[in-house]
Amino acid sequence: MFVVKTQILENYGAHSEDGKFSSGNAYWKFKGGNDYIVNDVTRPQDAMAFVAAKFSENNISFKEFPTKVITWQEWQDELMEVDEDYREFLCEQAIPCSPIKQMEAV
């Protein structure tokens, strides 16, 4: 089992203007991201490729793309380094997924 982390970018220029670089209206800001818990794969590159194919978004106002893949245990270790409330939040927000079956929330 692997956890794929994503990065989100939002284009504030697309809220009131066309949001295009060519017109000088692009104003991209880093936002948070998601943690996708990928089951039913045995290699990290398969987990990342699945998340990229299933969940990536790329348009004039919003982008989400994978940035990192770690093992389930590495994710658990990271969670132990943050305070309990934030750890609970991260666990609640994590998105379970699988390339071969429908997943329910953790």
C-alpha cells in the first residue's frame, strides 16, 4: 500500500479575468493537496501513475498533480510527528483508492 501526495494550484486570475499568462492575468497560488491511499498495487510508480490518471486536473483555474509517493508505513511515521488534532484531520481527509476495486472511506 502506498500514499501519493498531490499539490494543488489555484489561478486567482481566472476568478475575475481570463487567467491567461498571455494577457497578464495569470496569478497562480500554491494551495494544499491531498493524500491518496492507494491499495492493490505493488510498486510506487504504479501508485503514482494511477493517481495521476484518475485524479489529476489541469485547467485554467485549477491544477492538481502528484508530487510524492511514500509507503503506508512512511505516512504513518509522518503522522506521528504532528499534533493529534492535525493527525486526525489528515486521516479523515485521506482518500482511499484502488485501480481494481471501488473503495469506501477509511
